[in-house]
Amino acid sequence: MKNIKILVWGFYQSNFKEFWILISANLITGLILSIYNLHEFIQFAVISILLFKNFSFLRSQSIMPSIASDFDRYSWKYFQGLPLNKEELLTALVLCNLIVMFPTVIWLMSFFSQVSSLFDEDPAEWSFALKIFACLIPLLAFISLTSILNLINFPRRQYSKNSAQSVFFSNLKNYLFIMVAIVYGGISCMILYQVTNINLGYYSLKAIELVFNHIFKTWWMVPALFILALFQFKHTLRVWQVEHKSYKKINWLPKRDVPKMALCLMLIYAPFNLLDLDMPSRYKNSELLKAVYLKDYKSINHQLQAGADINQVNSFGFSPLFVAANEGDLKMFQFLESKGAKHEGTIYLGKQDMATGLNVFLLAISGKNAQLVEHLLKKGHNPDQKNEIRNYYAIHMAAGSCQTKVLDLLIEHRADLKVLNKDGRTALHSAVRFKCFGSVVSLIDAKINPLIKDNDHKIALDYLNNGSDTNKEMAYFIEKRTREPAGK
């Protein structure tokens, strides 16, 4: 332990002057920029120059580049000759590199308000700053350990007996195996979805979102990074102690592996040649739906003359007219109407799919064609149509998908601004949550009540509590247009 302290202290002393100059420059510049409102370009230039200086210091003074770059200030052989065992030396090297990285951490904290806007966070939120600082320590230790591991592995692999050709073909073989697994895994998910309406992709995304929200957006991220750094420390030490762990095991026999690679290529090519990938799976199992999707009017007429039903639906509830509505194709929609296509019905794509429960009017909004929506409104469709399964209204769809023209059409046709979705939210909640400024303007102009609280007891403004410029402008606009006039 004493030898570790001596090494780290000596390393600090050798970098003392430049270390404190950089820290002082970061702190003083951050203080000046917080006091004086300089032009954005000047701020960007100053911050970028300081970042470059911090990275230059990091690159030149750390022990990481001592083999592969022109900075040979600290020899790897010198460190190995010190009176330290491998675990002590590895600990000392990580601490030395953390010292070199510290000015960069100070740079981040000095210009936190500018950096935090990139993460859409409130710069006044101290907990976010503290979490960033706590995460940087294990993250920088992990980076340092990874570089040291490369430093250990590099000379060993230089003298390995594996030829570059063998390594290339072995990696190519492994990539082909992975691609085959991905392709047929995806096909299996598609077949499962069509047969049972179980959407594995949805569940996978939900699982990833759950992990992300409970680790990366909470304080659990700090211990997770410390565990990752500790694992990397143990792995680096183990590789250093056992030389053969540095060598890549190349298992390449041309007579055996070339036929396998050829078979993989055939397996990858086959699904793209045999399966119909010209249209979404929800329109399949019907030649008429396919013709509508491809805008093949000749094929549509031919099939209708042969006795095809213009109102036929597939297993998901899509009729030809529904396909035209979902694709936002007004010309095709009117053509199918002229052939006797009916507007009735809803689609069902599984419990997890947000499109489940859409009727022809809601599908037209999904198709993002304002002229088609206007056409249906003139036909007498109710602007307050509701997805009965998902429990949201047409006005929520238009506001949340930033379709200002469609939203204006609904408002002109007296759509109810008070309707709530399953979460107790108004259309203004949807517009704010999805950053649709145009929708916010239209709804405020239509005198929507901005003080309605959802099931989480939040008004729309509560979803604009971070520091991004868009959110600030949107919040200011809502407050300006809804505040009480002076004197009242």
C-alpha cells in the first residue's frame, strides 16, 4: 500500500503545474460564462478549446499511450520493474489515470448547464449533477482498465502464430452464423405474431425500456458502473497473470468451414427470395390488399371482375379501403369507394399494438393525409371518434403525432377538447409530451383548458420541467396565453 501511495504521489507531482492550470482555467472560464451572457458562438468556441486542451493533457500525460503513440514519457517496462505485485501496480495505474482525467471532470462540471441541455435535463437539478459526477469515477476507471488491457494484449498478439488471413476468415464465419440466427429469429417472430398475435418485439422493447428506466435513469446506474469497473479490474488482472488468455483461439479449417460458410449464405439469401417482402405483414394473405398497397389499379379491376369481394378483410381486420386509409392514399380511397367499399369495421393487431382498435377514420389520421381526413369529415364522420380498445380519441392522435393541419380540421368540426384518454390526459397533454409545438398553439388558440390534471395529478405544463430550449419556449407560450390579464 505504501508503494502505491509513493507511485501515485510521484505521478501527481510530475504533472502538478499543468494539472492545476487546467483546473483553474476550467473553473474561471465557467464562472465568467455564468456571469456574462456572451454570444453562443463565442461560448461554443471557448468551451471547445478547453475541451481540446483537457483531452490533449489526458492523451499526453496518461500511461495509456506509452506503446502505440509518440508520447513515450512513461515506459511500460519501467512500471513492470517497480517493487509492486500485479494487483498493486494495476491499482496504482488506474489511480494515476484518474488523476489525469480529473481536469476533464472539472471541465464537465464547470460547463454543466451547457452539457446538461444535451441530455434534456434541468441544469438547476443538483441530483443530476451529482449522479453524473458519481458515474464518471467508475466509468473513467473502466476506460483506463480497458486501455491497460490493450497494453498487455498488444505485444502478446503481435507474436501470436495466427495469420491475418485465418483471423479474417474465422471472424467472417462467426459473423455469418450470427446473421443466420438473426434472420431466422426474426422470421420466427413474424410467424408467431401472425399465428398467435404475440408480439415478441414489443415485449423485448418493453424489457429493454424497463432495464433502461430502472438503471440508467436512476441511482442504480452508479453501483452498476462500479460493478462493471470491478469486473474489468478482475478480468485485466486475470489476463495479465495468465498469458494464454491474451491469445485469440482461431478455429479455421478451410475444408470444413468453407462449405459451412456457403450454406450460411444460402440460408440468408433464401428467405429474401421466397418470402414476400414487398409489403407489411399486416396486409398479407390477400392479393387484393397487396394490389391496393402497390397502387396496382389494373390488378384491382381484374380481381373485382373475377369476383373478388371489395370488402374482404384479412385476419387483422384490414379491408382494401383500410389499407388505402392507413397509407394516406386519397386517390385510391376514392377509387375503392366508387367500387362499393364500406367504411365499417376495426382492425386488431394484438393486445400490445397501439394500432389495434382503429377504424377507417382513425387509420386516415394514422396515414397523415389531411385531405383524406377532410374527405371523411365531409362524408359525415364524427370528429370525436374513439379507439374503444386503447381508449383514446382522434384529437389525441392528431395532437400527439404533430399533425397540426388534421388537428385544425378536427377543431373546425367542433371536436370536443375535454375528452380524456385512459391516462386521464387531454390532447394538450399529448401535444406537450411529444413536443408538438404546432399542436400546442392550435389547442391553446381553441381555448383548451390547460389546468386539467391527469391520473398522475399532472397538468400539461408539468411535462415541461426540463431545461431544453424547445420546452422553455413551449412552457412560456402556454403560460403567456393562459395567464390572467392584468387588472383582473
